[in-house]
Amino acid sequence: MGFYLNPHLKPYSYTDFSIQTEFSNNLYMNILKKILLVLAFTNCATNQATFTSTQKWGELEEKFTKTWKPKYVSLSDSDLKALPDDSRFSKESLKKEERYLLSLQSQRTDEDEKIIELQKHVCGFFYDGYRVGFNPGFDDFLMDIYMDARLFGFQGKRYFNRVRPSYIFSSLRPSIENPPHPAYPSNHSIQANLVALVLSDIFPKNKSIIIKAGREIARNRELAGVHYPSDTELGIIIAQMFYEKLNKNSIYRDKIKYFSINSDHFQFRENMFSKNDYKSCKSFTNNYAARKKIW
């Protein structure tokens, strides 16, 4: 899709290395053998490393997948198997992703890292003034959809079992800890983009700004160094798939109609960095999780 060919990134140059031939033949052959062994190991690590060979699933994530029962949408095994398997990239494509992520890393600022840290949790998601935690009836509805998508994302992650990028790109230094579940697809991308689509149903005049916010939340996980761009792209695809299935659900359509009629009563926030707002959101999500018994 060309999503990692950012025209604003500085091009990379490659250095040609030559082996001096003044060594004796035996020494040269020994060096060559060592080089070939290193290359073979690197290729093996790149192409065969998986999430389960490098990390373990988190206990909370495991519990969630066993306890959450879909409220609006559940995708089948056939839906899962129909997804594009870009997690098994060719060597050339993988190299492009590596260059892209390293380019982002070189441009990552302290301000970027502040936003990345904030957006580790749904309470850091900010859509043109909307934030979870200040519109209880709608927020419960939205969080149920969010959790439905989270479940399918985890099912996809288990199916593809893709290793996190920093385990195969040795120069990549994530700004946050690698999450305890596989990379592909990106759940942040699924959820942030799905929330944007749902909010756009309520506030169609603000759709372009809301959709852009969802994309940025997803892309910030690449900037953090914990996702490949192909993880993000699949997340966008799944979000759209989920959204289309949601719109076939009459309960969803009725609730969207109700909340749209009453959208004038929504409370909006002015500052995405407000500590008090974030604290209020966390209080809501903790209460929600306790009521739903998901962790």
C-alpha cells in the first residue's frame, strides 16, 4: 500500500564493505564461515521468530479472552482466515518496514512520547473533545463495542502470532514496554478507528476530524516502536469490517439513532492532557471493568 514510504523521511544510504584479501586463505575461509553463520542466524530470527518464542501472553489478556461475551458483533473463524496474512512478509518488505520504523524513531520527540504514554489506555483517546468517562449511557454502549473489537483482535493475534518488531530489528528501541500479546493486527488500530467510525455516526459534521484522530492514535503505536505499519493497516480493515457488521445490527442502529437525537447533551473536554479528566476516565473504566467482570 506504500504507507511506509513517507516522503518527509530522510533517505537512507548504505555503506559498501570490502574484505581485505591479504589474509591467508585459511583465515579468510574461517572469517567467511563465521559471517555466513551470522547471516543464517539473522535470517532465521527474522523469518521464524514468533510472539510465543519471544514473549508470553499477559494474564489479564488471557482472562479477558475467556470471559468476554460479544454484545453486538462476533466474527467467525472464516472471517479470521479471510484476513490478509501480511505478518509473513517477504524479506524485502520487512526491510522496508524496518527502515520506516527506524526513521520514525529518529524523529520521535519528548512530546511524542508523552502522547504515546497517554494513549496506552483508552482514556488517552481524544476525538475532537470527546473522551470516554463523561457520558455514562453512551460510554457504556461504546465500551461494549470496543471490547467486542478487542476480543476479535486478540483472536487474530493468537492466529497470526506475529513477533513484536523490536525482537527482530535490533536497532529499534520502543518508547514503551512491548505489550504482552502479538503484534498483528494492532488492537489500538482496530479500536481507535472503530470508535472514530461510531462517533462519526453521532457527529457526522465532525467526521473528518474524528477519523483523523483515530488514524493518529493507531499510527502513534508505530512511532512508539511496538507495531509494524502492516499491523496498523490490518487494524483499519478490521475496524471497517466491524463497523459494517454493526450497522446490520438493529439494536446498534436504534441506539445510534437515540444518541444522535440527544447529542446536544454530550459533555466534551477541552484538554487531552488534563490529569483530572484522565483520572475521571480511569475511574469510569475501572468501574466498567468491575461491572463486566473482565479483569
